Amino acid sequence: MDASRLSAECAVAREDDGLRELHARCRRAEDVPVPHGRGLILVHRCPCSCHTDP
Ligand SMILES: [Zn+2]
Ligand SMILES: [Zn+2]
């Protein structure tokens, strides 16, 4: 994974378990319309695994 692409929040959160809540502040994910009209989804602009569905 290219850690340099992480948001500042996620970079810090990955370094320190005590700061995991910072993942929720990541600004590199945003709601955008889905092309086929199925509503909104989070687009993951940040490669942090916290944004990846299991
Ligand atoms: Zn994250
Ligand atoms: Zn992130």
C-alpha cells in the first residue's frame, strides 16, 4: 500500500492504536452519486484499509 496517499488523519491513526478514532475524520472519502442511480456511496479517495469493506 502506498502510505503516502493516506490522509493525514488516517496516517496518524494507523501509527497509533489510541488514535483510531481519527479514521472517522478522514476527509478523503466522500458521498457521491453512483453512476447507475443506486443512491450514494462512499468513494474511497484514501487507500487506508479502514475504508475497505470486509
Ligand atoms: Zn483510515
Ligand atoms: Zn482515510
